[in-house]
Amino acid sequence: MYKQRVVIKVGTNVMTNKDNRIVRPILKKLVKQIAELYENDIMAVLVSSGSVIAGMEVMGESHIKDKAQRRQVYSAIGQPRMMRLYYNIFRDYGMKCAQVLATKRDFNPGVHRENMINCYEGLMSEGVIPIANEDDAVSVTKSMFSDNDELASLVAELIQADKLIILTDIDGLYTGHPDDEDTEVITNVSIEENVEKYVKTVKKGEAEGRGGMGSKLNIAKQTAAKNIPTFIANGKKENVILDIVAGKNVGTKVEAENLS
């Protein structure tokens, strides 16, 4: 039915400013690109972070001491707010969207996985954009994703996607620190290449996403090994999704075999 299926993961750092506030114009630019893809018979599934930070915006400081419980509360409050934002923006472009929440165990072989496949296939057949997120409110440690990059990879495999696009707030994998003058983006990576040496570990605050560049690279290699080319790119750049789908040299492309 569609020429391509593309899974797009948007991280918290893409949709927020330096004060950890959600920036609606960025969400609008994201949806605008998804709408343009749809007009060209390319179906997108959106894996969106943001529920925790959206909950924090509503609730403010929490008095709950337990970090996992506090995250559950923020997410439960923020998830409907995120969906309301997306619902209104998609409606402005004449499109429909739907929420699909999951825990890691839902991807295990069995009836849960089959039900998810049926749900995604049904939504896409009706031209409805699925918006996936972890069901933080009921997830427990053993059924939690390491981050939404892992969820996006599992969804890409589930729907047999043609591409996975991981959007972050930098241009891709660099040879050094992104702010250094002599550093540059590595445009192509094969799954056999040892590029992990370029990754620096950075501590994140509670409002920020769980996945750093090391996680993204690991997930990208795992996904590419399943013959799903994976891209790590800057979600704040104009038309970045459209450029990637059009085959332009944007961000870092990870694939099973380096064809560059």
C-alpha cells in the first residue's frame, strides 16, 4: 500500500529548549514533514519522548522520593498532554494520529506481539499515524526499555520498516566533541566498524531522555543488522526527515554494509 515505511524517533532534547520546556513549533515542523511523506505514499510511525517533561510542566516539583515512582507519576500526567498536542497539530494538517503504549514484554513472541502487529497494521491501513511510547505508568524494571531508541528499534522490526530515523539535538556521530573546531560528523558507519571510541559518556538530568549517543549507536547497529538502515540526525534542522528519505547525505547513516 505504501512505497515505504519509516519509523521516526524524536527525543526529549529535540522538542525542548534550554529551560526544559516543550517547543510547539518544533513539533509542528516534525508533523509537517510526516504529512508531506504521507502525501508521497510514505507512512511514518512516530516514537515520541516527552511525556515525563510534559508532566513536570503541569505538576511542577514532586514530593515523591522514589525516582521510578516519580517518573511514573510525571509520565501518567504528561502522556495525555503530549497526545493532545500531537492530536491538534496533526488535525491542522488534515491527519489523524493514535497512541500506542507498550512495555518491553509486549514484544516477546506471543499474543501480545500479534495484537500489536494487528494494531499497527490496522492504523496504517486507515492512514492514521501511530505514536508509540513506553507505558511508563505500568512498566517495572524488567519490562522497561533502556530508552525510546530501543523501543523505536523494536517497532521498526515489528512493522518491517524500510528506515529508522533517530532524531537528537546534534548532527550525528562526531569524531570528537561536537563543539570542537576540528571535529566532524561521521556520515557512514557499517555495523562492523569500531566507532564506539568516539562516544563520550554524559550524565543526564531527570527531565532529559535516558539514551545518550552510546545507546543510539548501539541500537542503530542492532537495527541495521536486521537490514533496516538507521540514521542519527539533528531533529531541529529544517526538513531533516525529508532530506534523509530523499537520500541526501544528512547525519550519520548506519547500515549492515558500508556502501560509501
